[in-house]
Amino acid sequence: MPTVRLALALALGAIFWAFGLLPFAWAYDGVIVLAALWELFAVARARRILRCERKVSEVMEISAQAEVNIVIANPTNLPLMVAVKDEPPLDFQWDAPTKRPDQILPLLSANLPPRSQVSLRYFVTPMRRGEFRFGEANLRLSTPLMFVWLPVRYPLPQTVRVLPNLAQARKYALLMRKVRMREMGFRPIPLKGAGAEFSSLRDYLPDDDPRWIDWNATARRGRLVSKEFELERGQNIVAILDAGRVMATRLNGLTKLDHAVNAAAFVLYIAHSLEDRVGLMVFADRIQRWLPPSKGVRQWESILEALRQVEPQLVEANYAGAFAHLLQNLPRRSLLLIFTDLIDPDTSEALITHAKLLAEKHLVFVIALSDYELRSLLIEPIEEPTDLYRQAAAVAVLNDRLRAVAQLRERGVNVLDTSPEALFNTLLEHYLLAKRRL
């Protein structure tokens, strides 16, 4: 394909024509045309042996940026100019240092010296879980003359799996392996049979509970000595995900179910690291996935694969069927973490009715994500009648939510009504405190 530079170069020959210098005009235009033809054949030969590959991780995490590298090798003795337009999945956001506001697909360019290779990099951020395919890499080749360019397509079909985001979970798990729990701000409860096991002795610290002091060891060593406890292992922890319509609402660019999946993966990863038995239930109008509590790497991989496939369904959640299944299949007292929402009065009533039965046998937490946008409506200035109606609707929804929370707590169900930003810290703290109550 001819370029603008070729057209401008030929147009300059008009100067010779204007002054009647016909021999010079023919010679000049002839040189330009010959140069363009040489470039055309040289690039055509080069594109037959040019190599291109895409390097990208086969496993990504939702909302986590991942690097994509387009590697182009030039085995010829010809310097090349290359531009690449890649095709990431449509559900991925992308970014690059050269990105323009009007760009839809990544467009990268570079000089490619003879017998060399170059790696062009951009970044993608998956916004959904599941399996996704990259498409073709579309190249445009030229030489430094840039009189013509030729297109070449490289079919580089690659499938990547997008999993729940485990960045926070890995961070906390690493801390829990390397430092004492007290350095994270959590205090194990030093009571036998209360979810904590004796681990070792250490010097007393000013903020330690006096009940931790081992008086026999103190007398022997001549200084205050505290008992150190570790959390009990092998307990049942089950994450229960409501995949019904109330979880399809979006917060911070993700659905509430996406946030719930990330949080469930987070707490189950921590529990798995602490050698607890972890399980998972996903349900909407029917039970979509049930993994009874178990230990081991295979169980964790099964949970991660199940979470990857979870999508919200525009149906009512069947709490009665899901909770009856739990009562029937969980004979041992377990920590049940129910991820749902309390924004709908009818849904909340069904949840309240059936969660009470679970709470009689198990330790139950309902985790609901609060909608900060809804709360922000209450403080917005009223400029039009519609603003007043929106505020009234927001007040009604929030009041229904508060009533549902109060009724759940009256029936022995613990409720965590928190924002997406505070979800992980709140969930981890309550999980660690709940272990001593199992």
C-alpha cells in the first residue's frame, strides 16, 4: 500500500515540471518510483519469513493488570518499521504508554534492525471471570523509506483463564506465615477448647492480656513470660454464594457477585493456608455447585475452578433449597459465610426465615455489600423534584436493609454490612475471631 510520504515525494517532482526541467522531473520521479518498487519487493520478501508471537500468561485474575508482549523477530538483513494492532478479548480493558483516547485496540510500533527482535508491550485488565480468547496480531511492515507498507496477519489464538483476584489473600497468607498474628492486630484467645491451641512461650509484651502470663515459667526465668497460641486447624469453613438477580448490581465496575467471589476466594485461601477444611456452595434458583468441606491442593483447585465459572442469574435465589441441602449435608458444626444482598424486602424475608434454621446448628455470617452510591444520594442537594423522589426511594431501601440486618441478628445470625473497600479486612478479622467459637 502506498503511503502519504510517497505521495508527497512524487508531488515534489512538480517543482521540476513547473520550471520546465522535464529531464530532471522524469529522473526524479523515476528514482522515487524505483525506490518504492524496491521497498515493495523487499518488504514482501521479509514478511514471508518474519516471526511473530504473543507472550501472555494463561491464567489471570479479575481486576488485576497483566502484561502482554508481542515479540517480532526479523531474520533478514533489512531494517524494518513495524506497527502492530493486537486483538485482546473484548471484556478486557487495556493500556499502553502510547495509547490515545480514541484508540479501541492496542496499536504499537517499533524499529526493527536487521537480524534482531523486538518486544512490544501493553497491559490488559480482565473485568470478568471465565475463559477468553485473544485474536489476531495485525502487522504493517515498511522500511525506513516508508514509501509503501504491507499488511500481514498472524493468527495467534490464545485462551486465557480469568480467576478470582487472590492478591490480597496471598499477601495476608504470607504475613500469617512469617509473623505472629499479634503483629497484624489480631489476638488469639488463650482459652482451651475455644478455637486456640497452645504453641510456645515468649517474653511478655506490654499490650498482652494478663491472662496469657505463664506464672510457672515467669518464676523460673525471673521475668514475665506469656503463652503464645495458634489458631485451631481442621475446622469446616464453607462459602455460600448467592448467584441470583440481586447480585448482578454493579459496584466499582464489578458486579456484587464479582466482589463476593473475590472475597470468598480470599477467605477460603486463608482458611486453606491455615489447614482448615474449605467448601463452597453456589446457588440461584437451584444449587449450581456444591463442594463439601475438605483439605488439600486438589480441593482448593476445584474451588478456584468453580469460582471462575460463577455468573449472576436473573432469577430469584432459592434460600430454602440451598439451606436445606446444607443442613442435610453438613453434620459437623461449621462456619458458614453467606454472600448475598439485603436490598430487596422479599428476598431479605426469605433469607431471614431460613438462615435462622442454619444458625441453630452452625455459626452463620451473612456478608452484604453496602452501596455507597445509594448512601451518597442522601447528602446530594435537592435541585429538582426528581431529586426528592430519588432520595425518598434511597431512604426506603436503606430502611428495609437496616430492618433486615436487625432481624437477622435477633435470630442469631451475624451480619457484615460493609463496603467493597473494607470487605477483605472485615472478613478476615471476623473469620479469625469466629474460629474460636466453632
